[in-house]
Amino acid sequence: MKYLELLRLAFPEAHVAGTAMLILALGLTRQNRNAGATIFPDRRRREGNPSATNICSIVAALGLTFAIISVLRLPPTATFSGGMLVITPFTSLFKIICLVLALFTVILVRTGKAARNQPEYLAIILLATVGLMLLVGSEELLMIFIGLELTGLSLYVLTAFDKTDQRSAEAGLKYFLFGSTASAFTLFGLSLIYGMTGTTMLPAIAEKVSAAPLSPLLFAGIVMTLVGFAFKVAAAPFHLWAADTYQGAPVASAAFIASGSKVASFVVLGKLVLVGLAPLHGNAGWHALIIGWMPVLAAISALSILVGNFVALVQKNVRRLLAYSAVAHAGYTLLGLLGGGPEGFTATLFYSTVYAFTLLGAFGVISLVRQETGGDDLEDFAGLRTRSPLLAACMTIFMLSLAGLPPLAGFFGKFYLFSAAMRAGENQGLLWLVALALFGSLVSLYYYLIVLKIVLLEHPATSAGMMRVNLLQRISVGLLALLVLFLGLMPEPLVARISASLP
């Protein structure tokens, strides 16, 4: 009976995992059938099987859609095995967000050139999505770590998937080495927290740590755990993998790493520090520094803002520019957690969600430009306004939103973050960090406008006609641009939904 209850509560995750297995079977079956039928089997394998790719993409999209419906049909609240799996309006909302991000990623894969082993690629995306859903839907340290590892292992493979590109293999190796080291830090930190509290449940950890002062061993466990999560969100100084991964990985892989994994990581990090470790927050105010997790996150946030923005200034590749921009945005997003409370957590979740959809749309434009020109350096975007006015308009929306200009979603996301940080504590102790974030936003405006200058004003080096963008490509990128614009004009529905879903 307990297994039936688990299957009922974990049906969306089981549905996505089953879809991944089905895609693997379909890909293998159709590949063998076509390989036997053609007189040039080696050529068919090299070029990929368009028919199998189309069918598997449709199956993946349908599986994710039905998983979203399954999440909506879950009970409002439920708990399995003491927190291993938790169903609340909050977890359901962010499972849906992760599934929608995965759905757009599948469409992004669909828009690219036919690649070898495309069914396997789609299956790994779905398995990574299962890991994200486990991360979002658990309040138990062991299950959180399992979700981290399932997601991480899938993303390592997705990064190194393009065997025809040496940079992809290099990026996958670097991502794996840094990721395995970060996982070791995370596991060691979680084991220290468990050893000092005697429990792996986040609410029980909060009760244990509130009854005793912060010990050096427990503080070491907190720092090591935060190091692991700082790697996941690409926060400095644990960001060294980001630029090579964003540039070398297939575009869809980089998009999913930058969007889905970021959202889930901030959800888990927020639950860890604001639920499990809430009594040990300390103080990061400039006039009243107290040891705890807040000073550690404040230092990581400040360093991320400075390093990310200043290194992004000198980038000539758009994907590397977005990688260092992601480092800076990780620093901004941490402001909400430092603000604390439901208001700060809401600001963090709203901004990470908006940022994920914005970056996914930007990578969609990059994928189409790369498909047309063969590259994604800044000069490859020259004259995009004349080659595809729709893509130029969408890229303008994405870049201005990342820069934080009104009336786009990025502006209100930063406004909520800065407001939460300003109201935290007494005597505006986080004013120094808010001022640094405002300065970083001013610096970032320069390199975002450089991208738009090339897109809108410069002419391509060689004469080029209109870009061939099919209906599905136009719809997906256009929908993401409209979503960013809508959340800028009407941010309140999503903010209110997130705030109301918080326990």
C-alpha cells in the first residue's frame, strides 16, 4: 500500500522517466529499421534519422505536457516518508515551471540541425528534469542530494554530447571535474549537519539548531554545503566551469543548464537556509556582523556581482558573455535570501524564474543564428535586424530585461530583490550590498547594449538574405519574448502566486 501511495504522489516524476525510456526504445527501434533498409547505413547514422528525431521530439513534448497535467491533479498537500516527497502548492508550482522550461528546451533541440543520437539526447533531458522535480519536491537532505546527482550526471553528459566538437568534450570534462568536487563538498557538508543535529529533515534540523549555539563543526558543514550550491548556481569564486560550459556545450544543453537547474537550485538553497538553517542566519550588516550563513552568502554575492560584470565586459562571444552575466545574476538573486522571510524568498524565486525564461529565449535566438551563420560570436549577430526582424526584436527584449530596464520583467525582479534586501535587519545593514548591486547593474548595461548595437545597427560583413525561420521556431522564441514582456507589465500574478504558495 505504501508503494501505491508513493506512485500516486510521484506520478509526474514517474511519467517523465517513463517517457524517457519510451524515447530510448523508439529511437533504437527506428534506427535499426532504417539502418537495415538503407544501402548506406553508415551515412544514415552520421547524419541522423530525421524521422526518428521528429517522432521522439513529439513524444517528449507530449510526455512533458501530460506531466504538467499530472502535477495539477496532485492533492493540495501530502507528505511521504517524513519529507522524502512533499506535495504543497509551492512544490507543485515549481515542478510546473521546471517542466515548462524542459518543454521549451525540447523545442530548442527540435530547431537545431539533426544530430547524432538525438533520441538519447532528449531522454537525458527528461532524466535531468526528473532530478529537478525531486529537488523541488523534497525536504530531506538525502533525497535532495540524490536529486542533485541525478541532475548533475545528466547535465555532464548533455554538455559533452557533441562528439564532433572538441570544445564540447573539453567543457564536459571541466564541468564534470568541478561538479564532482562540488558534490563532494556538498555531501561532506550535509554529513556534518546530520552529525551535529541527528536528523536529515529540514524542519527537524531547524528545531535542533535553535536549541544550541552555533558550533565550529556545524558552521564548517554549513560553509561546505553553501560551497556546493554556489557551484550549482555559478556564483563566484565557484564559477570557473560556466564560461566553457556555456560556450562549448550544445546550445540546448547550455540553455537548460542556465535555466532549469538554476531555478531548482535556488528553490533548494532557499529551503535549506530559510527553513533548515533559519536560526543560524547571523547578520551580514556592515555595522553588526554576526557569524552565520548570511555573511557567507553576502561575500559570495558581492564577489559574483563584481567578477561577473567586469569579466563580461571583455567577451567577444555571446555565449561566454551570457555565462559571466549569469555569475552576476547569481549574485543579484542571493540578495533575496539575504533579505530573509517570505518576502525575500518570493523575490528570489520570482527573479530566478524570470531570468530562466529570459535566458532560454536568448539561447533560442543564439541557436537560430548559429544554425544560419555557423557561429555565435558578436559579429555573427551583425545585421540581424535586416535578416530577421522578429528575432532582432526578441533579442532586444531579452537583453533589455537582463539589463533590468522597465517595463520588462528583469526590472521588477531586481526591484523586488533590492527592496527585500533594503528592508532586512535594522538600520539598512545590507545597504552596502544593494549599492554594489546597483553599480553592477550599471556596468552590465554597457555590454548588453553592445550586443543590441551589433544586432540593430551594424551590417553583416558579407551580404546575407533573410533567415529561414519556420513557424515552430518563431512561435517558441516569440512566446518567450511575450512572456518576459507580460511579466514586466503584470508581475503581480506570478508574485502573488509564489507568495501564496509559500508555507
